[in-house]
Amino acid sequence: MTVTADDGSGKNADTTGRGQTFPEALACATAVVEGDLTAVRPAGQGRVHVTVSVDQWFKPSTGPATARFDLADPAVADPAEAYTTGDHLLLLVPRRKGQIPDTSQGQELRPMRDRITRTLPEAAHTPCPPEFQ
């Protein structure tokens, strides 16, 4: 997950040059879900549409069994980061339209689930900074 790939300060460099704490990342997220990607299709202009068969909703706390998201395509920045149908991941969908979603997969899932669960109460009282809206 991009937010966690840091120097240990809890900050993540953003295109504006300002770091974002993990509670801010959660506060700025429109959705945080874990599940399987059942469809991935290009949407043009650096965007991708993904459909997720949701195993767990973190934010909001409940939602439909299948969710569709219009996201900034991470493959634009790094082709190795492209989404693939069948991927099981934890997806943090940012509020800011051009920001690439943060994802966790494989061995990262359990620690990230725990971190999200621990941090959500704080994030509920954390404002989303204007540069991440």
C-alpha cells in the first residue's frame, strides 16, 4: 500500500510534495474494501473501471456484495502495477480523482487489515486536508 511505503514517519509523499498520515489517508478515502477483482477495463484518459466482489467493507462499514469503482489507473505510472481480473486485494479508494488508489495484496493483507481497523476510529475524527480532496 503506497501510504505505508515510507521512511517510518507515517507520511507518504504526494504529488503536491506534502506528506499524508495514515489517518488522513483513511479520512480522505471514499471507500476501503477487500475482495476479488471480477472485472478490470480501461476507461480512457488514465482511468480504469474495476468491479470488486467484496469480502469486507471497512469504509463505509457496510456496502453491496459487488462494488464498481472508477479509478486512476496505476499502470499509467508503472505497468507492473496494473490491476488484473482475479487479483485479491485490499483497496483504499482516494477522494481525489487523480490520485492512484492504495492497494495491499498477499502477505500485506493481514497487517494492513489490522492497521486499518486500529486507525479507523482516529480517522473518523481526522479532517481530510484540502490538497487530498
